[in-house]
Amino acid sequence: MTENTIQTLRVSRIKNDCIGVKTLIFKKPTELKPKPGQFAMIWVPGVDEVPMSISACDEASNWAITVKNVGECTQSLHNLTINDYIGVRGPLGNYFKLPTDRKKNIFLVGGGIGMAPLRFLAHDLNKSGYNFKIIQGAKEESDLLYMDEFYDYDRESSEFHFCTDDGSYGEKGFASDLFETLIKDYTPEQFKNTVVYSCGPEIMMYKLLQKCEKHNIEFYACLERIMRCGCGLCGLCTLDPLGLLVCKDGPIFSSEELKKIEDFGKYKRDFTGRKISLE
Ligand SMILES: Cc1cc2nc3c(=O)[nH]c(=O)nc-3n(C[C@H](O)[C@H](O)[C@H](O)COP(=O)(O)OP(=O)(O)OC[C@H]3O[C@@H](n4cnc5c(N)ncnc54)[C@H](O)[C@@H]3O)c2cc1C
Ligand code: FES
């Protein structure tokens, strides 16, 4: 069995996270253990196959995906009940690499459904005893994700910061601005010793890259593009001008790569491959 073998599996648990967002859990018998940042192609029979970040995986190979209902296939995923079947291919793509230096200042900066892969990363960091800070941005309080779990973490090693566009919870404003506030008193030595992992709206990640570049901070972004094959065949997820594929070379890209990707923060492709503005 390879990561591209489709396995038909039953949904074993469903959790309502917030309005329009659900987490589905299924047991995936595979020796290929997913790592934070990787995704799976999820097939709903008779509907479509779509990419979803793996939002958790436990020792017994129970995988989770957290799905925002935005269209036909995600609506069908929301309509599933326990014991319904889905097809799963994965784990696919690259992953967030944990720092070898355990004394690093680690930031996880996420917006909206971009918290899904960061949740998996937070679980791993927490389990491995790293210190880290999470910044979560959302439109409003009711859109914040995984609050119950995050508050269960050891508060000595983890810090949580929240912001909402309307100020209904945490700071009023954007995650990229909150990050800037949190590092405002850092020395050049601390900047050098900081790493940021991000996922969310591309404009937010673009702003984060600029801030990290300014201070010489190591930075990684998890990108989203419309995908067909998820395995490097169709070319729909190509990033110009390097021709990097989000499904194969990503979805995680370093600042060195992002600086060279002219599409980053500006363009994505629609289902026909035509470029459209991200604004
Ligand atoms: C690597 C990766 C990881 C992802 N992880 C998650 C996740 O953890 N949770 C989650 O809810 N979603 C995730 N997505 C986005 C998800 O794949 C899309 O929302 C989904 O494919 C939409 O399918 P649909 O049939 O419901 O919507 P459609 O009816 O096809 O489209 C509805 C709207 O969603 C937009 N859309 C469609 N596909 C994508 C896409 N791939 N990225 C962004 N917008 C899209 C369309 O342009 C349209 O505006 C991820 C995407 C990628 C590439
Ligand atoms: S989705 Fe087909 S090449 Fe990436």
C-alpha cells in the first residue's frame, strides 16, 4: 500500500466545532504515520475528492480532519453520519519540521480553518515537551477553534493568544498584528532564535512573511490551492514562476521558497487553471 492507495473507511466520530465547521474521525489502517502539515485526499462517493489537512492522529491511527462547509463536497462531508463511508488517500505532501533546538521561541500563527494543521502540530509539540505560543485569529468569537483542547495544555509550556476581527474575543485585529505586538521587545538574538509556523488566509501569511523577513525570523507557511490529483500529475496547484507544486513540493514552504514564488499572496488558480487574484 502506498500513500496514493484509496482506502474506504467508516467515519467513527463527528464533532461539531463551531457553526459551519465539523471534525470527522476515522481509523486508517496504515503503516504510513502522518506528520503535522500533511494532508489527505478525501473522496465522498458520488460527489468529489478534496484535499483536507490532517488535524490530528493518535497512537491507534485514528485520523481527524476538520472541515469548513464552503461548497458541494464539504457540504456532503457535513451531511455524513457515523459509520458512513469515505475514501481516503494519504498522508500526502511535506510537513512542518520541528526545530532541533528545543530552546527556540516557537509561534503557531493561524487564521480560520488554517488552525486545522496547526492543531496537529500543537499536539506534537505538546507531547514532545516543547514550549510554544499559539496565535489564533478568527472573524468573531464563535469561529474560534479547538478552544477546549488548547486550554487543557500545560500552561507552563504553552501560551495562547486570540484575536477577532470584531474584537468579540481577545484582541481586536489580525493575527499578523498580534504577532508583531508579541515580539516587539525581542532582541536581535531572540529574533534569530524564533520560528513561525503559519496557516490561514494567504494575505495574513504574506504579511507574516514580511514581518519575519524584517527581523530575520525563520518562517514556514502552509499553502492552499485548488487540487485535482493531489499527487503531482495534473499541474493545477502549480506556483509561478518556479513551477513548484503545492501537493508535491508543499503544502509547507519556507521563507526562502516563498520569497521566490511570485503567486504567493497575490494569485491562485481556479478549476480551469486560470489565474485569479487573491484580493
Ligand atoms: C493542502 C490543503 C489542505 C486543506 N485543508 C483544509 C482543511 O483542513 N479544512 C477545510 O475545510 N478545507 C481545507 N482545504 C480547502 C478544501 O480543500 C476546499 O474548501 C474544498 O476543496 C472545497 O470543496 P467543495 O466542493 O466543498 O467546494 P466547491 O463547491 O468546489 O467550491 C466552493 C468554494 O471553495 C473554493 N475552493 C475550492 N477548492 C478550494 C481549495 N483547495 N482551496 C481553497 N478554496 C477552495 C472555491 O473556489 C469556491 O469559492 C484544504 C486545501 C488544500 C489544498
Ligand atoms: S493537484 Fe495535481 S499536480 Fe497538484
